[in-house]
Amino acid sequence: MARWTTADMPAQHGRKALVTGTGGLGFETALALSRAGADVVIAGRNGAKGAEAVAAIRSALPSAAIRFERVDLASLASVADFARRFVGREERLDLLVNNAGVMVPPQRQVTVDGFELQLATNHLGHFALTAGLMPLLRRGREARVVSLSSIAARQGAIAFDDLNAERSYRPMQAYGQSKLACLMFALEFERRSRAGGWGIAGIAAHPGVARTDLLHNAPGRHSPMGLARSLLWFLFQPAAQGALPTLYAATSPAATGGGYYGPDRLNETRGHPTAATLPPPALDEEAAARLWTVSEDLTGTRF
């Protein structure tokens, strides 16, 4: 795994991949997968940004098999509609990268379904999406579901008595919870896949501290966190570098189900892919099983 880069990616010809998120890490992941020969669908809620992402990838790779499809992960109706369309159109899905996310909106926001925005987008939307795409994943070739966590998961805790931060909303606390939930979902998915014979690997990754627009898009460019992103840009590794753990988890023969991958330097904030440290709450299998059941109930989905 030493200094693994996209040059080490195996060819992806004949593989069908779906990546959520049109910018930053999602864009770089889709670009690298396209360059390796995969047939890629990039999905997000903003059609204009989706078209820009597809155009940019086709400009760099004229022969790329890439297209955009719309899905709003903050709306369970949108997720269900997308899954129905996708399952009806495709024969199989070999790789699902649950990447899209929102980060630390300063004020608590609630989705159309009544969920706190970060929990809804980062975890519940992807949970429902994965459930809806299971028929295709079950037919996939060495299928993998890669879920994006964050180093913020280290400070995360699942507040089962206040999942939607109705009593107390702290932006980073809610973000940490959502990203811990993503990690726990990946690990629980792997356990259930093995027990149920699904034949799909559940893997997690995190990008370290990457230079994307995530901080600008949520708290705003002029917020303290947004200003830190702008003024201390040299502390943030490029998005392409931040995408390497995801790409390793998605394509490397050495990446295993139940694995968690992140950067290898400066307390996992930057560098090349390596096995990441699991925060203690992520190792609580009883809590992970409970979160799974709660997520099924909240989203109305079953695996």
C-alpha cells in the first residue's frame, strides 16, 4: 500500500460505477474511475453542476462513458424515484460510492422528511439509496459499497435519544454524528453481507483534510471555517489526493470488506491511503445494529 496512487489502480473496463456528489471528491473519484475505463454515473441534486462535471470529464477523456443523473439525498422520495429508475434501466451495479455530503450548516436545517439535514444527507439518504440499489448490487461483479466517513467521526457519538438534534443543535457535533453513522453503516453492511450471503463488500474511507468546496457551501465562504479553508489553504491537500483512500477502497484488490482507509500522514490528515484507525464507537456492534434498525424505520426501507 506504500504511496498508492491512481497509477496503481487496476483497469476498470467493464465495471459499472455510481458516485454520489458532483464536485470535489466525487468529481475526482468519477474522473479517476473513468480514466481507468469504468462506466460511471455521477449523481447529485444540482443539474447544472452535474452537467459541468460530465463536460469536464469528457474534455479530459473524450472516450469516457460518463453521465449525470439527478438525485436529492435529502429527500427520500427523490432517492426512491432515482433507485426505481436506475434499477429499471441497468442490469447490474459493481461499485457504489456513497460520497455526497453537507457539512456544518450554522443553523439547524430540516429536510422535507423532517430530518436534520446532515443526518439526512450524509447517512439516511445513502442508507436508503443503497437499499434501493440492492437488486443491482447483488448482480454486480465483485460488488463494493464504499461509504465516506471523516476524521470528524472521531469526535462523533450517536445520540439515539436526539438523532435529529431537536433539543440541542451544534453544527460540528451533528456532522460528527452523521459521519460516524456512515462508518458504522459500512461496517454493519459488511457483517450483514457476510451473514446473508449478499456477496457485496462494505468498505469505508475518509479523505483526511481535503481542499474542496464543502466548507464554503455549508457555513459559507466568510464563516470562520470557510475563511480557514480560504486563508489556510496550504493545510488542505488537493481534492485529487483526498480521493485516493476512496479509490483504493473502490478498486484495490488488497482492500477488504470491513476495511477503513484514510491518509497515512499527520494523524491521517494527508498523504497516501493506509488502514485508518477506527474510533471506539464504531466498534460497538450492538449500537451499529441498533442504528441499522432505526435507519430502516426512519427511511421506510429494508435490505
